Amino acid sequence: METILPLLCGTMAAASIYLMLSGNLIRFIFGLVMATNAVNLLIFIAGRISISHPPLIPEHLPVSELPMANALPQALILTAIVIGFALLTFVFILFYRAYQTLGTVDTESMRFAEPVEKEDVSDTKAMEGNGV
């Protein structure tokens, strides 16, 4: 199990990068969600997945003699889930606004929908005077 999960994490990260580079905003959002899940899985794997006992210490012992589960990866994953949800909400709002304004989800079409910068009139007249 400890060898399958890192492979799954790497596969998810690669798939998320592929989706984010595809040029479609909907695929980008799915890739972003997959990337946050891959990072959460990576944090979970870093906490060592093995059979362990819950972190309960008997009253007569100052320190547990038994192996304990590490609570830090779980706390980090919960924090990452909350931050990922906030980021996803923000991205959905940006996606909706971009689609509403530009009418497309293709990033190449969005690039061409940007306003063209106006050339300086004095530069154009100077170039015409030089015969260019």
C-alpha cells in the first residue's frame, strides 16, 4: 500500500498538470482540484501510512510506550482542504465572470478578445514622414 499511494500521487499530479495546460478553463478548474487532492495525498503519505495505535496515553504513564498516530499530517490536510475550497470558490467566480464577459472558455480565444493597444499617433506620423 505504501508503494501504490506515491504512484497514485504522481499520476494525479501529472494528470492535473496536463489538464491545466490544455487551454480550456473548465479543464483548468478540474486540474486545479486534482492538484490540490494530489498535494493532500502527498501530505497524508508523508505522515507514514502504517498500522499504528491512536494517540491515547494511559494515566499511569507520562509518555506512551506504544506507537502513536501522528496528528500533524491530518491537521495539515484539514487546513489544506479549507484553503483549497476557498481557492476553488474564487476560481469559479473568476471563471464565471470571464465567461460572462468574453463568451468563451478557450484561453486562446480569450487572448484575442483582449483590447488592442492603440498606437501613438505621433509615432505613426513620424514614420510616414520618413518614408517608412
